[in-house]
Amino acid sequence: MKDGFVKVAAVSPQVTLADPEANRKEIVRLMKQAAVRGAKVIVFPELAMTGYTCGDLFFHKRLIEAAYDELMELAKETEDLDAIVFVGTPFVTGGKLYSCIAALNDGELLGLVPKYELSAAESRYFTPGNEETFDVEILDEDSDDEYEPDEDDDDDDDDDWDDDGIDVSYVPFGTDLIFSCEEYPDLKIAAEVGSDLFAPVSPSAYHAQAGAAIIVNCAADDEAAGRAAVRRNAVGEQSLRIHAAYVFANAGYGESTTDCVYGGHSIIAQNGRVLAESKRFAKEAIVYADVDVDMLLAERQRSASFAPADEEDYETVDFSLKITDTKLEAQIPKSPFIPDDPAARSERFEEILMMQAMGLVRRLDHTHTKHAVIGISGGLDSTLALLVTVKAFDILGLPKDGIYAVTMPCFGTTDRTYNNACRMAQSTGAKLLEIPIRDAVRVHFKDIGQDENNHDVTYENAQARERTQVLMDIGNQIGGMVIGTGDMSELALGWATYNGDHMSMYDVNGDVPKTLMRHLVRYYADTCGDEALHNTLYDVLDTPVSPELLPPEEGVIAQKTEDLVGPYELHDFFLFYMLRFGFPPAKIYRMAVTAFEGEYDAATIKKWLHTFFRRFFSQQYKRSCLPDGPKVGSVGVSPRGALAMPSDACARLWLKQIEGLE
């Protein structure tokens, strides 16, 4: 549970109908198997102690009493188990039968949560759950203790014993229970049963508002054509609505097939994302996932629509778990800005390109501007900016030759990037302007006394600022708008020349990280229908990222950005989890080590993590005065709503934690 990670398991055992003893043994076997795997929260299906499809056998006292006895035995089996277990069972209280979830931990029955929403068939046997919690009596007939009151005992002291000397205890019974971990108070769990999930207002919505980060559901949802998708969507969407993890353990093999088939389709979702799901129709199945409680609480903190409820309406039940390192499953995406589902990527990429283009469309329309000016280098950033501008001109019905694509060769320009820039302008229909700036930069060097052989920061930035001056002045000449090319990854690291490529009149790329940019350009290449443009774009994708401000070596790019500031795939990973959830460096480091296992060793990740935080804090002043640009995702660095951060904030707390990592 260190760093907020909690491994959960949804188990679909093979059930033996109307045989609680056999079911208890199977549950014990599987819960111990899950605990060995590291699961701290283990969930079994609805009425797993008896089987869900017992029908009128639920009217038989023999079955209900046997289920109770085996539940007590099952509770004892959790004494040496470092987990909390949720299992479905029938339970009688007040002369009524309920379909309940029993919570078990450390050898004890902690509480019982009755089902709230009953189907017509279920109503034949069961009573809907109560909203107000009360205590029910639990008898332990195997207790070795006998009641021998002292002479000075108060009358109230014998409340824990019945008249026959049998040990009596009381557990809470009701829908409004929150199970809270003593060692990790942020870990709060609540339960709902089966079709409670599909109610117009699910009980889990109230549970989450009362503080539950994990919702468990002991379910028995039968199969039908298309039902798996409905179930998957319901679990995922509910977890998103309430910013929670949702563990749905479904009944499977062994249930009666007289009328229905139960496929054991169990699902674990977190904040809208399905982390794991079992294959249907197996004889038994266990699925695991690592729930990130810290992330869920961060989401709730940032959500204006998430309103905490009055926790006084709930009864809190404490349980105990050891704080241990959770061995993370391979489910942390290396590219968090890219959709996990390949089928969803095309739709997402088209959507982002359209948002970028529509942002520019509105700005051009508002300013009555019919010309755009872009500095194109043959690199990735300027390529995407040109493609977005072309899309905007298409939407507005403006001629493409109103786009001035300006290439400005200087000391670091290579033939490869120069030729790609020219080919892109030709393929898109933009007007190509070639304006070499070597002589202008040399004059500037002479004016300020800069030695051209001194390849320091002044040598580099003078070129970047000269390029921006040329673009701005051309914009003045033609009444055009200078389109910015800098991306979010560069802005996060401050890898932009202040008042150079840092500045424009509208930056279409400012909310797009470098890893996403590659996918957008590749998507455009694959869908443009122009073979020449396709080939050029793929060559751009294969070109090392470089500002080309230092002379090439034997005609090849000598200045490679990722050699200097680190791999962008790492920096984008760091950026996402730092800004999206406010994770500390130690947690981001641990996640990165898992996500990039086999690609980067821990020492390399630590090195670039330190670089990232050092540069992110020191370069905020550049982000404080960014040009306008469209927001396209949930993470951004714009000072207008996305990132409110003082330019003089101290990075010491973050860097100190990184230095202490092992």
C-alpha cells in the first residue's frame, strides 16, 4: 500500500449449489491464492456461500443456518491473512432474509451490507436493505470461554453472553457502512450488491461522497448477447462518475443454467478506465489490479462537481492491514497522453487536430486575418503547426498560398531538414519563402562583440531570436498572424528561447506534448492521401529532435535535444503525473521504473527526473507569458487557467526527495 497503491482482486469461484461447506473451502483456497499474490482487497460474488441460483431452497432453514456457520468458519480463516475479504451470503435478522455482503478481516466478521435494489425474482426470497444501520447479534458457539461474572460486575457487563454461556458479539448491519484501514486512513471501502450498480442512483454514489475510494460489488449478473459490453461500460462509467475504483466480482461456473448462464465476468475499473477483466465462461477466475488511492483522492480534490457528503450518516468500521510495497502489475502506460485502446486513437487524434485547427480558425476569423506566417525547420513542431494551419485554412475556405512557410537556414541547418521543409510547403500548397539569416546573425554578433566560434547560449539564442524577428516583420508586411510551433514538453522544460521561438501571435501546439505530437503527425501522414507528403512526414518523424543551432558534423545533426535534456517519453510521463495528480517525485519514480522496465534503468530514470523538476521550477517565468493557444487535454502549462504557479517557487522539497531515492 506504499505510495497509495492497493492491489485488489475480483474472484469468480466454481460454486457448488446449496453446499456452503464446499463453497467455503473453495473460497478459502482462492482467497489465500489472491493474498499470496499481494491482494489486500479480495472480492467474491453475490451469495457465494450458497450459490445465487438456489431458488426456493432459500426458504429452507437448513441452508441458511449452514451458510451462517460456514461464514463464521470463513471469518476465522482470515486471521492470518493480510487482506480484507468481501463475500456474498444470505443472512437472517429480524425474521427477514437478506442478500448481504460480509466483510471479513483478521479472523472477524466486521459487518454486513444488505442488497438495496432487488429484482422481482429476488423479492420472492429477500428483503431490501435498510438505510439506517443497526447492530445484529453474532453467536460463536465454538468459543472455549465461559461466562463467570465477578462479584462486583455491573449488570451491563453480561451483554456479551447469552443465557447458555455462548459468546455473543455484535456487528453493524446496513447499507451505509464505510470500512476504514487503521494503518492507511485514506483507504476507505464501501460495498453494494449486484444490481445496485444499475439503479438510477446507485448507492455507491453516496458511498463515494462519504469518503469511500474503493467500491466493491458482489454480483450475480447473468449473460445475454451484448451484456458484457453493458456491464463493462456500467462499471467503467460509474468509477468515472464517482472518482473511485470499482471491483465487480461476478458469479460464474456452477450456478444453475436452468434459465440463465453465468459467465463469471469480473471487472476492475478506476476513474473510468478498465484496469482488468476476466475471460467469461471459465470454471474459476481471478483478476488483479493495482488501485491508486492517491490518484482518486487527487481527482476528487480537483473536481468541482464532487461534493463530499455528511460522513455522520455513515458508520465507520475499522480494519487492519500491513503497510507493504505493492508489487505493481504491468498496467502503467508509458505514454499517458496516448489512449490505451488502439481503436480509440484515430478518433482521439482527429479530435485533437480539429481542436487545434478550430482554435486558430476562431482567432483568424476574429482578427479578420487571411494570412499566416510559420517558421518551418523540417522538424516535428513546425511540421504539426503547418498541418494544423492548413486544416484551419481549409475550414475557412482560404487559399493555401496565404500560408507563408518561411525557412531560415543558418549555422546548424542540415540538407535533410531543409529539403523536408521545402517539400512540405510544396505538398501542402503553402507559399515557401527562403530567408537565410547567417549574415544577419553575424552582423548582430559583431554589434554585441560575440565571437562566432564561441558556441555558447548567446550563439544559439541569437539565431532563434533572429528567426522570430523575421517572422514577426513578415507578418507586419502581409498583415499575417505568426503561428507558434513550441510544444508543451519544451515549455515544461523551458527548452525555448525567451522571446525567440517562445513567442508568437497564436501557438497551436502549446498544449500538445512531444509524445502525442509524434502520433498526430503519423496519423496525418497515414490519412492525408498524398504519397509525397506521407513520405516527407515519415522522414520528419525519423529525424532526431533538434533546434539546429550548432553546426552539423559531416552534414548530420550534431545537437540532439534528447541527449541534452533527456528522453521526451520520460519527461512526458513525469509531466503528466506531476501536473494531473500532484504526485511527489518518489511515487513518479516508482511508477516510471515499473512502466519503463527493460528500457531505462533506475539510475537513468532518477537522473532525468531530477533534470525535469529542476528545469520545470526554474523555467516557470517563460510559461508565465505564453501566447494564446487552444487547450486540448486535461494537462496544460498555460498561465490562463491550466497552471497557476509563481515564477519564484523553490524546487528544494522536490529535488531533496529525488536525491534520497534508491
